[in-house]
Amino acid sequence: MAIFRSLLFSVFAFVISSGVSAQEAEVGFGIVSENRGEPVEVTADSLAVDQATGQALFAGSVVIVQGEMRLSANEVLVFYSDGPQGVDRVEATGDVILISGEDVAESERADYDVADEVIVMTGNVLLVQGPSTLTADKMTVQLDSGTAQMSGRVKTIFQSEDN
């Protein structure tokens, strides 16, 4: 009975602290750190650059690493800007995996708005945080605050640390 009470308290505490509802949940995500100054390393099987449109397509086992963040996908399309940031946005498609610290998120697609520091993951989103998992249709990650909002048929599976 003590284990049941402990589990029930953990679930209640999570629900209160994370705003879990049937259609939406807000959770912590990753390590909040300043990655802007860190170098960006991109590896892929191929690269096609279109100077006229300001786009670059990385294809085949793409891996992007900057500081504590790691993104991998089948393809990544980069939209360059004329401004000081250099990159406006990034679209990753196919078997997308985003890793930050101990947190891992998977989806079919991820769109990164560089200026707003927001990543929107869509399509069978799976978030793994330690022994617990959350699934949803969409996850919006606020990189500056280290939070994520999951929406659209959210499902949570709680596991105790003992399992």
C-alpha cells in the first residue's frame, strides 16, 4: 500500500507541476545553456546548396551538434538569411531525434526557428525523460527556458526509478 501511495503522490505531483491534461502537457526539456557561441558541426552523406534560394539540403544520416544539443534526421533543409544570424530556420524530416542532456525526443519532423529559439516537433512525438515517457501529436520546445509543451492526444507512462 505504501508503494501505491508513493506512486499516486508522484503522479499527482507531476500533474500539478507540469500542467498535464488530456490534450496538453508542459514539461521541462533538456539542459538550459547558451549554445549560440558554440560551433555547429554538421555531418551528412551529401550536401546540395542552392545560392539562388539561399537553401542547403543535407541528406543521408544527418547529425547536427551544437553545445549540449544534438539533432539527427534523414534530411535537413537549412534556410539562410542575409542578417547577422546567418540561418533563419531549419527543417528536419525523417526519423528525427533531438537530444539535450538526459532528455530524448523523437518525431517525424522538426522545425527550428533560430531567432525565436523554438523547435516544433510533429508526427508521432515521443519524449523520454529518465524512466518515464510521453507521447503527443506535437511538441514545442522553448530553448531559452528549457521547457516544452506537448499537445494533441497526450499520453504519459510513469515508471518509478526502481524499475
